[in-house]
Amino acid sequence: MESYLAQSFSKIVGMTGFVAMTPGHFLMIAVACLLLYLAIWKKFEPLLLLPIGFGCLLANLPLSNMASDVEGGLLNIFYYGVKHEVLPPLIFLGVGALTDFGPLLANPSTLLLGAAAQIGVYSTLIGAVLLGFNLQEASAIGIIGGADGPTSIFLASKLAPHLLGPIAVAAYSYMSLVPLIQPPIMRWLTTPEERKIRMEQLKPISQNVKIIFPIASTILCTLMLPGVAPLLGMLMLGNLFRESGVTGRLHETSETHLINIVTILLALSVGGSMTAESFLKLETVKIIVLGLLAFCVATAGGVLFGKIMCKFTGGKVNPLIGSAGVSAVPMAARVSQKVGAEEDHNNFLLMHAMGPNVAGVIGSAVAAGVFLSLFGSPDPVSHAALQAVSLANPLIP
Amino acid sequence: MSPIESSVFVSCISLVVIFTTLSTLIFVIKALVKWMPYVPPPAKPASSSDNAETSEHIAVIHSALAHYLKKAPNEIQITNIRSL
């Protein structure tokens, strides 16, 4: 009887996760708790870091099989949405529905600031190659400089899926630190006189232009760079929902419920990809360092190009709005406003900075499209899916 | 070509593509704005009695709102009011 009890007890103990715990699991649970702490108590991008942290926690509790790709773990099923290019474009749909392109349309030359800030992406690409990453991995790491979480996840899942967890965590962590990272660089690169420059009030834009812009830009950009279609197409569709005025329900759903649901799924699946085997590597440290470099150079690139525009326009452009060329909508624009207001309390740069801020979203999507055109290969999954559909449907040849 | 050279080459090419794409978008936007300029909506003619009535309404709403928010009237500002 006693031996039976002992056997049963040891069997029960053997079934618990405690027995299967490894030092890697302990470390990853600590990382998950750190992310939860930053999200809840420090308010660093809580909408993303909280589900990422919890996803990481679930994925690293041994024997739960939440992130298992063999046993059909729940987080792994969510991850199919990342792997099959579904979730990041849906986030872009919501971002498009939330964003007013008016400031960009009123001052289209600010698109160049969005392009200039992409220099952070390319300097990081070179830095990553110097640190031993291959070109595909370096591209996925470099896009962190675009300060655009969904684009980073989208590109990492295509070019370097094994680095998805560290890239996503670096992208979102630094995005939340934009108010701390950008101001010193902005102050260092500009003079007090430049920071005091007041910009002319933006001209109003006709509703027809706001409606036609998403359609025209989708046609143009997709024809130039077919790789941008999933991200840019969804961004512009969301914006068309907003501006057309005839799809109130779709607009409302895109900017609220849909983006919230997709955020939960995306963040949980990213957290689920942060297993000890994939995260506890020297590469993770390198990615975190490179991510910071990407943000700093992108900010500097935007501000320096803002200074060039300031010179060419005879002092009509405040260089501070250049820093908003990194995406991070609308936080980067708010930082431009804040640093400008430090010099002159009545200087309102927010709406002017929204132009380059939106341009940064388009710029980082275009940068991702360029990388996909250069390094992306035809996705075998899509072909398999197509074959399955064609087998099931005799009408499809 | 070494990996470093490749990365520099890729960076230069990509920056050129990005600037070209976004510069083309700038021309598209400028053309759209030129073809379809903003036309302000026709202003609603308002009589002097209407104005006086509106000012009175604003004053009443202002003081009521200030009282509700437990603030002095000069601490809040009503910027817009429209009658339906």
C-alpha cells in the first residue's frame, strides 16, 4: 500500500512542470515578468508589452505545450497569422483607419523626411552585417529603425523567422522609449533659433483629395514595389474607410474592435515565439544594441534632413519635425511638439510633425517592400494553400 | 563582393528607391491638390438677433459648465458651439 502511494505520488510529481524546469525556463520567465512589469507599472507600450510578456510566460511554462508546433499549441496556432502575413497587415488596416493623412497632404514635401529617417534602417543593416548576421537577418534587424512594430514583425517573419521574438521586443521596447531616446539627439543637432522656428498654418485639403490619395498611392507604390502591397494596401484601405464617408461601420470596426483583437493575437503569438531556445542567445543582445542604434540614427537622419529643408526653404521648416519621420505614430510627433515647446511655449508643431510621422509609416512599409523584393523568396506555404484550394475546387485550373 | 560591400550597395539602392517612390508620391499629391482645390463650405448668413442670442447661450453654457467643473469661468474656454 505504502509503495503504491509512493509510486502514485512520484508519478504526480513527475507530471508537474516543476520537474521539467530548466535554467533557460527560469530566465525566460524572468524576462516575461520584466516585460509585464514594464507594461503595467512603467506604462511602456502596455497594449503590446503586456500580451507579449504574458505570451512569453505561457510559452516558457514547461509541459504546457502552449507554443508547441507539434502538439498544436494555442500560441502556435495564433502564430499562423504572423507566418501567413495576416496579422501585421490587419494592424495596418486599423492604423490607416485611425490616421488622418491631412497634414501630409497639406505639406507633401514632408514625405522626404519620412524617407530620410529610413537611413537608420540602412545604417543598422550595415552594422548587423558587420556583427556577423547575413543580409536577410540584417534587413529584418535594420527595419527596427523604421520604428514600426507591425512592419518589423512582418519582415522578420518573412526573412528571419528565428529572430522574430528579439526583433519584436526590441522594436516595441524602443518605440515606447521614443520620448527618452529622441529629445537629446534633437537638441544636440539643432540650435535654439532653429527650434524656435514657427511654421505656417497648414492649408485645408478637399475631401476628394483625401479620398483619391489612398487609391492613387496604392496603385503607384504597388506597381513600383509589389512587395509593399500587403502593408501599404491595408493601410490605404483603412484610410479609405475613414475618408470615403460611406463605410462608417467598417471604419468604426477597423479602428476599434478589429485592431484590438488583432493586437491581442499578434502580441501573444510574438510572445509565444520567445522560447528559451530562440531567445537566450548572443544574437538577442546584438539585436537589442542594434535596435537602439537604428532608432538613434533614424532620428538624427530625420533632423538633419529637416535642417537641409530649413535651409532650402529659407527657414520655413522647423528641423524638429524631421525626428517624427521615424513612424511611432503619434508619439514621435508629440516629441517634436514637446521639444519645440521647450524653446517657445506658443510654437505648435504637432500637426506639422504629423506629416513626416505618417510619411514614416509609408516610408518604412516601402523599405520593407524593397527588402522583400531583394531578398524575399516565393512563399511555399501560399503555393501549397493555392494547390489545396485548386484541388478542392474543380473550377480552378 | 564581400557581405559588407553588398550591404552598402543594398543600402544605397534601397535609399534611391525609397526617395524615388516618395518623390513620385509628392508629385501625385501636388497634382491632386492642384486639380481639386479646397472649396470652403458656404457660410450660413446670420442675423444680428441670432448673434445676440448665440452669445447669450454661450455665456449661459459657459457659466453652467464652469460651475459644474468647479472652476472659475476664466479657467475654461468654449471654442465652438453649433445649433442643430
